[in-house]
Amino acid sequence: MPDTAVAVVRCVDPPAAVTALLAALGPVPAGVPDAVRAQLGIGITMVRAFCDGDVGAFADRMARGGAALGFELAAGGPQPVVVLRPGDAAAARRWCGEHASGWRVRAHGDCLVLTRGDATAGAATGRWGTESFGEAAALQATIDLAPLRVAAGSQWPAWERLDGPARVLLAPIVHALGSGTRCSLALHAADGLRLCASIDASVRGSPLGALLPAVAPHAELSLPADGVASLRLDRSFTQLLRTPQQFLDPAQAVVAQSFLSIADGIDGASTSFVDDLLGGLVEPFVLHVLPPEPEADGPVPLLQLPGFALVAPLRTAAAGELVLQAARMLATIANVERQQRGRAMFLVRPMRTETGHGLVAEPGPWRGPGAVPLDLALSPTVWIERGYVVVASTHAAAMRVLQSPGEVPQSPSGDHLLVRGAPLAAWLAANRPVVELGRMLDEGEDRAAASRFFDLVQAVVAALHSVQWSLDVGDDVTRAELVLERAR
Amino acid sequence: MNDLLAPWQPTAGDPFDLAKVGHLVRRGGFSASLAKRRELQRAGPLAAVAQLAAPGPDGAAMLQQLLTFDDIQRVRAWRVWLVLHGEHQLQLRLSAFWHDHFATSDRKLLDPRSMALQQATFDRLGSGVFDELLAAMCRDPALLRWLDNDVNTKANPNENFARELFELFTLGRGNYSEADIRAAARAFTGWHVRDGRFHFAAHLHDAGDKELFSARGPLTGDDVIARTVVRRESAEFLAAKWLRWFVHPEPERAEVDALAAAYEQGGRDVGAAIRQLLQSRLFFSPRAYRSKVKGPAEFVLGTVRSLGGRAKPAQLAATMGALGESWLEPPSVEGWHRERAWLSPAAWLLRSNFVADLLAGRGQQLAPAPRTLMPDSKKPVDLAKAAFLLLLDAVPARAVLDPVAAVAAAHGADADAAAAAVLHAVACLPEYQLL
């Protein structure tokens, strides 16, 4: 591999990697529509034809001793370089002669080197021969970030150019990509597919690092067994709202400051929404998504919304009461707005049990014409119990989350997203007509096309046990991990 | 049958060509793809009108799903989606007409569900007998709230609804008296809205005698409707408006009289009158062809339909709004000011930018891509001819064609860019701004 390659993907044992990857991917999901299945079948057949039959045997012939794919930067775009250590050199050469038109193929020791264009003429062993690729995996890659940044110029993602929530959500990754020198990737194929990425830079220590909350080990309420999804976003909303102009674009900062000018008056002039309310909660917060409750008596919306519950441990008891006060104020504003629109107001009432207390806003009975609107299925709730405050879209969702056992996660910091396939697929199946209509109106598709789209989505989601994404920001390294696990 | 409204018959010298078909689909719908226009041409004028006037599918299930969202952007996207996908183009055209006629705005109501239900009423009754449509609209929650009839009571009569009923919906200015308005307002007292439905509040209704159009009695709202729709002035008022909408912005007296008579003789069946109009010599006369200015909906949705493409309804609706026609938010009770009011230097630039963005896939994402719309055209001049056929009705003379072909030639071998450029050039021509 030439020293000038800026990105290299390496596979130490291609035959084993092919076997492991195919096992991890599993068969085509059962519910995939026939049209898509046919296209996949054509694709698989073409791959097999390309590989002269069995893919594993092909990998053995072409690269039993390993393979690497590198990219050099050239004026005409990235130029690929392929280095193979064949199991059957004659067969590999023959295959290259038949299929690798446009490539220059030459031997280098026991390897074959395939190049395109002049820029790769000087292929040689060098720094990539001794470069560390990190943890062992089916596929590994190392990328030099600095030359890519120079080549990409203004196309490279920059935090200053991000809009909206992306400024907060993507700050750690964009900062690492913008300041790091090396990104390492590893794709593991045992127990599902696991893609790990590591960048040798961290947002900590930079001005944006203030967005990361100072975390002490604390218990979190776990996602119930039938939960759909869970998200822990490791950002400090306290810091964000304390100096919004530092983290948001000017227009959003004004919106945030306008909100604070009202919110700061919740409990009189001496109360600060940021310091007293948010400061009284332990960050990061966790959002749980639960399947819809079983249908109640009476009319229900055609689209059953999942339950959403935001959970935060309380640092002080006073913060809990402030949250309730804020909820009362917001409920009043929302009710005035509903009344202006001719909508029935929510009945807001305090509730108390032996173990907790809170505020629940319940909709009145539906008397209007036509299908029940979505908001009639909501019963927004703020509940305080077991040292947590739960802000939920329904009272039932709040109670269900509070029934979960508290757990101390291995890493109480870092972003973590978990989506479970089966409950999401069940939700999609139960709400198809309205979900399809949403896509028709968004994309302009007809009903048949929207239905085909969700047939595929539903089949893929049902075939997944779970998808997990995590991002951990260390002192000088940023690590991300994506795990896809098939349903068994 | 009046000569003006006699069916137009194609002849060897005046055939039912693509220009005539284009005229029909632009006025009786929101344009159509070239393939559809050719299909209608083969069918002939009578069958073509019958196809446009075919009733729409039962949209009840879709409406209920839409109501679930309770979102005005979705309601607007729904109307655009129907226009893009619906085969029942005349029904949708009439619904757009009635939306302009009974102009109700969500800016005041903030009630997407009522707005959606009103649109559904237009779809259901807009092509039927006017008496039924008017009766439904006088019970329409959105319209009643829009014109303040939900506060019209015996103790405090509110004349707003009654005034617009006569001035804008049925008779036109000068065909009723202030006393008629006061009587009608009293007749509609208690016609209120409760829980999103029409509600007759008997205890707030003025059941006393009223005098309307020189007749006296304890008139109700239904009596007002019945006595209004039969008046000749109502037929003339509606006929003049239909002629301005479908035929020519400045209809002549004889044309109004002819259509009003046909409407009355047909039992005030709107659909029958409009079908007769669309088949008539008057409709296919040179005076009508390209005599109107395209509004934003006609321009935006007509462009997508003419290209036989697909685009994102919400974004198209937003473009229409930027051009001055935000459906469900008419500027006033009079609806939109049309014709020349649509055109301004800024509007022209916006129209040009919309087409450029649509063809370049910037935000609008037209599918299929422009090049695939003209697969058989390789040379610049052939691309230009194909673009004229797609967007206008015929290939023009070389003096017009060649400059457009030069636009294609400027893009060399880049077929996608050349196709997009010629389509954009044609869409920016003055003729393309005309309906």
C-alpha cells in the first residue's frame, strides 16, 4: 500500500470474514416484498457470477492471506489501490485478467497489486505495513483526517455551518472530525454487526466541551422489557440555556432567551429556570419510548402514538416542585391556545399516590365530527417519585417507566440510543394507513408506492432484534459504536 | 340550445388537436401529461370532457386519516396531492372554484379539521345541484365561524354572514337591499357551531316574521336559501363567475345569459352546466384560448402534471403560497384577486426559480428526472420540440423554436442539463404564463 494512501480498509482473513458477515446478516427478511426480493436475488446472482460461484471460495482464491483497499487523493478524485495475498495466485491473476479491465495488475512478492491511474504507480510497502489498525475485527480501516479535510475544503462538516438541533446533537463528532488526525474503524461480525469508530480527538477542553454535563455515577430507570426505544443524550441543557448564544445560531438563541424570559418567572422574580430548575436535575436525561397503551373505551385516534417519557433524577426536592410549577404554567398557556382554536381544554389536576405525586392533564370527551385527533390520546404528565421526575406524554407511560427497576449503567455518560425491532414493527403494522398517508403527503407518492415502502421498512425492522448507537467522549478520544442484531 | 353553448364539433380545418386538448385540461382540470392529452385527443371532445368529469373515488377513509393529524399543512398537502394524483380533475377544479367562492381562511379559524371538512363538502357537492351545496355551506362550521354567524343571535343579530351570502355567494352587489340583509340575518340567528358541528340553537333564533324579496313570513335560513337560489340574478351571478373562471376574464352579456339559462334549465345542476360549457363552441373559441393568466396553483401544479412527474405536495403548496395563492388562507372573503394581479416582476422570478429548482432537483425533487421525459430527443432542436409539446400545446415556428434549441446546445453533451434547460426556457415564456 503506498504511503500516500489516506484511507485503508484491511481484512486479515477474507474467507473467515465473508463467512462471519454472511452469518451476521442472515437470510433476506421474510416479509420483504416480492419485488424487492427479486431485485436482491438478481443482485446476489450477479455477485455470485462476478465471483465465479461461491463467495467464500472466491475470497479464499483471491485473498486467503489478506486484502487491503486504499485510496489516494488525486486531482481526478480518490484513486483506489487494492493489495491481495491470493490463496491461488494463478487463479487470481486469471480472474483479474478477465474482470479487472481498466486496472493495472502486477505482482509484488506474494501479493497482487491492482491500481488505477498514474497516481498509484508508486505502490510500495511502507508506513501502512507497520500501521496499527486497532482491535482485531472482520474488517478494519484507518483514515488520515488531515489530508481529507484539506481536500474537502468547505465541504468538510463544520460546526459553525450546522443548523438547528444538529449543532447540539452532532457537536462532539463534528468537532472530533474537524480536529483529529486519525479515525480508526472496525467492523465485527460476531453476535450481529458491530461497527466501532475511534477518532483521536475530543470536544472536551474545547469551548463546545461545556455542552457535556459533568456526570457522577447515578441510577437510571431502565427501558421496560416491551419498550420501543430509549435515548440518553449526553448534553447539558443547563449549559446550553445558560449561554445559548454560545451554542445556538443567533435566531435560535433569541428564541431560547425569549422562552427563558417567561420561564424565569415561574416562581417569582427570584427563581432561575436554568439554575434552580434545570440545575436541580441530574444530567444527562433519558427518553424512553413505549408501545401505545391498549385501546381505551370510546373513540381513539386512527394513529396510536407511542408513549414518550423523559426521565431525570432529582438533585434537590425543590427542583421537583419547580418542574410542577412550570408544568402548571405551560398547561395554562396550552389551554388558552386550545380555547382560541375552539378545542376543548385539558383538565389539569394534581394527583398523589402513596409513593409519588404529580400533575396530569387529561383531555375532555371527544364530541367533534370525524376521526379523533391525535392529541385526544395524550394525557401529559409530570410525576415525581423515587427521586426522579418523569415528564411523559401519557399518565400510563409515566407509571410504566417508574415501575422499571433503577439500574446503574456501566457508563452513565455518553450518548446511547437503543431501538428494538419487534415493538417498532408491531407499531408500524398497527398504524399503517395513517403512516402511509403521511408519506404520501410528504413525498407525493400514491398509496401503492407508500404501501410498498412500508412493506419493506416493516420487514427490515421486524428482522432486527435491536439497533444500538453509542457515542463516548473521552479526554482525548471520541468513540462511536453502531450495533445491529438480527432477530433470531 | 343556445348557439354559444352548442357542442363544438371538430372539422378538418379546425380539428381537436393537442392545442384544444391542452386548453380543455388546463381549464377543466390542472393540466395533464402529454400521454394523457394524446389519449384524450383520441377519445374526442365529448368523451374527453366526460373523462375529466368522472366522479372521484370515495375519499372518506383518507379524510378520516387526515383528520387524525389536525394539521393545516397536511390539509393543504392533501389538496395538492389530490390534484397531482386525481383523475377526477373537473371535480377538483370545481372544488378549487368553490374554495375561492366561499373563501374561508384558517388564519382566523386556526381549525384544520373544519377546513378539511369544508373541502370535503366541496368535493362531495361541488358538482351537484347548487341548492344542496348552498344549504350545506350555510351549515358549514368553518364558514359560520369565519363570517361570525356563531355569534348571530336574536338579541344581537350579526349581518356579516347574510351580507356575504347575497353579495359574494349568490346574487352579487346591487341585487338585494339592506332590508333583505337584515331579514336574512334574523333568519340565520341561532345557526351556530357546537363541538365542531352545525348546531341550531332554537332559543337564540328569531322566529318572528321577516320580509325578504318582498315576501313576508316567519322565515328560516332554509327559506332564505330557497328564495335566493331561484332568483335569476343568482343564476347570472354564478354564470358570470364560471365564465370568468373557465372561459374568459371578461365575459359578454350574451354569454352570461346563455349559461345562466342553461343552468336554470338544468335544475341548477352545476356539474351539468359546466360540462355543457366545456363542450361548447364558446369554450373552444379563439377568444377563450390563452385568454387567462395562470394562477400559482395552475402554474405550479400544472407544470408538475404537464411533465407527468411527481413532487412533494407540501413543498408545492409552500411555493404556491410564496406566489400568492396559499390554499386554505385566501386573502379576504372575496377570495383571490386573479388574472393580472398574479403577475409582477417578483412573481415572474419566483415562477422561474420554482421551475429551475424543480428540474434541478433542488428541494422539489421532480420524479422522473427531466431527461427521461424526453427519451427520444437527442439533438437540441428535438429537445426543444419535445419541451414545447410537454409544456405548451404545439411546436412553434423556427423563430421561437431556435432560441430554445440554442439553450439546449449550450449544454453540450450533458443531456440532463440540456433537458432541464429547455424545459425551463419554455416555462419562462410569456405564453406559458397563460391558461
